[in-house]
Amino acid sequence: MIRIAGINIPDNKRAVIGLTAVYGIGKSLSARILRELSISENVKVKDLTSAEEQKIREYIESKIKVEGELRREVTMNIKHHKDIGSWRGQRHSKHLPVRGQRTKTNSRTVRGNTRKTAGSGRRPSAEKT
């Protein structure tokens, strides 16, 4: 099992998909990394040689922001928007959708208005018959 940036990469997946388990690496970035290191995308993670594993690990750690560092940067960007009082910052503060989505309908999960499925609306009788 390969461990990159503190994350265990799943063994039974193709390398291009397995790398997406790391926060900050999507499918296209994963494909670009493997292309630059001249490793096949179709090889399974468990079939990678130790030299290939090491190349991937070193490349990611040296050239790409992932995991904690990236999360910290995103948090700082949001905090900056809140501090300067921008529209985006206000929306973040109120826990509303930030990117222009409608809120009359939808956005229940962001607003915290999740509705449970209702029953038939009929109350059970108080006494048994």
C-alpha cells in the first residue's frame, strides 16, 4: 500500500484513479503527473514498482500543494474574504451558497434546512383495540 502525503492509496484501483484519493489531486492532474513521470495510467497501484512509487511521492511532495497545506490555503482565502467584507465573505459567514446559486428552492443542505421524509400524517391511536 502506497502512502502519499499521509493518505493511503487504494491498492486495487488504477494508478490514475488511486491518486485522486489525495486532497487536491483530481483525475486530470493525476493523469498529468503519471504522463510526466512516464508511468502507465492503466497499471494498478499494487503493481507499481518501488522506484515508481518513490518518483510519484517525490513529485507530489515537491511540486504540488496537497492535503494540509492546500486546506490551510483555502481556509485563509475564505477568512480573507470575510475580513474585507466582500460579498463572497458575507455569504460564507451566513452559511449560504457563495457562487450565485438560487436559494428560493434548493440549497437546503447549505442552509441547514434538511427535511426528513414525512409519514402519512396520521397519528397512531392512543389505545389498542
